[in-house]
Amino acid sequence: MKIGFIGVGNMAQAMIKGLVKANQVATTDILVHGGHPANYADFVAEQQITAVADNNSVVEQADIVFLAVKPYIVPQVLAETNAAFKAHQPLMVSMAAGLSLDKLAEQSAADLPILRIMPNVNVANRAGITAVVGNEQVNAEQLGRVKDVLAQLGGVVEIGEKDFTTFSALAGSSPAFVYLFIDSMARAGVKHGLTKKAATEIAAQAVLGSAQNVLMSDDSPWDLVDQVSSPGGTTVAGLLAMEEAGLMTAVVKGIDATIAKDLENQER
């Protein structure tokens, strides 16, 4: 299988790094082209992938083509490549935020199977989560093929297109929120005498292990909270102080603001 990327920005590079680490496809079978080849020349050499001359070359050679460009560039890319998509029939997979399957279909010249995905940056470490949905032309085999590729990068969730904005807040933006939480815990550690490096490592590892426990357990996160909390203990004291400061409300408000901004951007 050959995998193509039109656009070689941050998210495309994160996915490519994950695919290279997974070692399930030859690096030379990962084909890329972007608007500014000089900007990704070092990345191509480092990952030992294949840079091709133009967007049509990606479409003509790849089995799956990821559209990894900004939403406003997609119409231009499809106008250029529609004939190649129609002739060679690779699977079109859009990563363009806010661009619906219907809009993608309108901009493509043929009645093609089209998928839409939303990965997060953790795909670079094969610990990401990616949402996927396909239009009516996508069959089970095609959907499975794309999900198999995405599974090399972490978790895959098949959700309705109406839920992509919520997914974007919970998965796409949330690494920044988690980084803030880790840094806040680390700063508390520094306050009490640890070095910033040691405190950050301790906090990050605690978050990593806790997340793994949530994924591996049949218990809810709140049940797991109870398991860590002894009556009259230190954990309960810390939890009550965080709740008094409004931690849960702040998190929900942050997600709400992220969703509202995404919807505002889509309306422009």
C-alpha cells in the first residue's frame, strides 16, 4: 500500500512520524507534496519518505490520499486533482477542519468515496486518537482499510459528522489543556522544593499512567477517584481544594469555549 499526503504541515508530519515508527509500510511508499518543498526537504530526508513533483503525482501513485491542507486551499487542490482522482480512484481522506463531506463532494468532480478524519498531535508517538466518518459511497472494506492505517497511530473512533466539533475540543485541543495541567502540577512541585525537570517528569508520568488505567479499566474515572481516596486522607483534601477552586467547572467552560470558537470559524 502507498500512502499519499497533499500538504506537509504539522499534522501531516505528526502522522508520518507515527507511520514510520509503526514500520508497517515502507517509508519510500509514503508520498508527499506541498506548496513549499523547501520547507519540508529536511523532514523528507530525515524520515526517508518520497517527495513527488506535484499533487497529481500523489493521487496517481497512492492508494490512500490524505488532504492535509488548510480548508480554504482544498477547493484549489481538488480543482487541480479531480481528473486524477476520477481516473485512478484512490481513497480521498480529508483532514481539513470544518469542511464537511457534503462540501468535499461538491468540490470533487466525480461521485467518489470520501472520508473525513480528525487526528490529534499525539499520533506522532502512536498514542493519538483519530475520529473518522465516510460518505455513503464508502464501503466497509474501504473504511476498514483507512481505519487499519489510522490504528497504527493510536485509537480510532467512528463517530457521526455532527460530533466532529466536540471531538476536536476533547481530542484535538485537549493536549494543550493536559500540558497546562501537567505544568501546573510541576510548578506546585517546584513550590515545595523539587526541580522543575524532576517535577515535570513526575507529573507527566502520573498523568500517563492514570490515563492508561482509565483505558484499561471497566470503572468510570470517578470510580477510580474513589479508589485512590482514603477516608480523611490527603487525596480527599486535595480534591476538595481543587473543587473549591472550580477545577471541574473551569474544564467544562474551556471545552465549551473551544467548541464555540470552532463553530464560529465554520460559519465564516
